[in-house]
Amino acid sequence: MVDGAQMAVDGKVRRQPSRGMYVLPSLFTAGNMAAGFYAITQSIQGSATDQGYFDRAALALGIAVLFDGLDGIIARLTNTTSDFGKELDSLADVVTFGVAPSLLAYIWGFRMLPAMAHPQAREQIVHIGVFACFIFLICGASRLARFNISVNPQPRNPGRPGKKYFVGMPIPAGAGVISSVIHFQRGSPIDNPWIAVVWLCLLVFTSFLMVSNWRFWSAKEVTTGGRHPFQLVAVIVLIGSLIVLYSEYMLIILAMAYLVSGVVARLAYSWSRGRRRSTVVS
């Protein structure tokens, strides 16, 4: 008979992780939430003269993205996935990648607008900005809820067979778009109403991508156990070093490239499908 601390899987006896191991992924989830809370505290202290608060809030969200990725990886590697961990991770994501970036996007992009010749125009931009930031929050929360209840979801524009994709942009990537732009500006808030309108459009478009059925690369097939583990590690170290040295440029390039990748994948699928239809008709 197999001991209670062991289990038989595919004919092999494997030892179950100790209860203490289940705490490990949750610690990274707590770090994720702590970074989000720190971003909120920094955002509400920021002003046009104290721009560093906004920059630190943006960097905190970037660190939270790292924690969010690590908790899932560690849970899978240690075989300590649990329903509690999944629920805690979702709640943490709503705070860190929903509430925190929405608040930061509003204060940095709209509330800091200087006085204009037409005060009513400024008020309108700020009011619409509040609505756009809320749209980002509700779309991010909806994206998480859909992810939690979906079983093997398939994007509207399927990719290569055998590869896994996210359906819609993940909420951490959406928060990454916001934080990368703010960090690229080194926290300097928007002072031009036309730039604020562009910012508003970016928020709305990112919100749409999160609730869309478009495919986004999941990176789940990238593992160190592949055919070229050393090359993969070298690439990761190289990218990490570039981020440390040139964070303002690297983070916005990575965030925007990921955003554009989903759009390009959708357009390419529509183009190829239209081409196939025209070939069949002809």
C-alpha cells in the first residue's frame, strides 16, 4: 500500500509536496499585491513637480508582472497548484493590474492637465478620462473572470496547431502598456490636451484587446527543458540585462510589440481567410 504522503501517477510513486510548499507560490502572489499597493500609494502622491512618484509607481507595476509570472511557474514546478492559489492570484491581479494602473493612468494622464484657455474643455477631457480608466478596470476584471471559467479556450483567429495562446490580451500585459509609457516619460505627466486624447485612445484600445477573442502568445512552450536550454537562458539573461540598463526603451518596446503582435495576428488571419474565400469562388 502506498503511504498517505505518496501517490501513484502513471505507475510511478511520487511524493506529494509538503503543506509548507503550497505557501511558496502564495508568497509571490503576495509580492504581486504588495507591488500593486505600493504603486497606488505612489500614484496618489505624484504631482507635476514630484514626477518621481509616477515613475516609481510604473516600475512597481513592472516588478508585479515579474512576480505574477513567477508564482505560476513555481506552482507548476513544485506541483503545488491549488484552488486557493488560483483565487488569490485572480484577486491580486484585479488590485495590481486593474485598480493600480487605472488610478495611475487617470492621475498621470488626465488629472495633471494644466489650466486651459477653455476650462470646460479640460473638464470634459478629465471626465472622459475617468470613464476610460474605469473601462480599463472593468475589461481587465472581465478578462480574468473569463479566464477562470474557460476550459481550453480557442481564439477567433487560431494559430499553429499544438501551440497554446491566450484568448485576449492578459491583464498584466495591459498594465504593462500603461506602466511602460509612463516610465518612458520618466513619470513626467501629460500637459497637452491632444496628447491626453491619444492617451485616452490607447487606454480604450488596450481595454478592447483584453476582452477580445484575438490570440496572444502565451510563451508557455518556452521552457528550459527544451532542445536548446542554454541558448534560452542566454537570451533571457541578455534581455534582462538590456532591461536593467535601458529600461525606459526596452519596456515600452516589449509592451508595444506584444500589443501589436495580437493586432497583426488578427489582421493576418483575416487577410488569409479572405484570400482563401476568393480562391474558392474563382
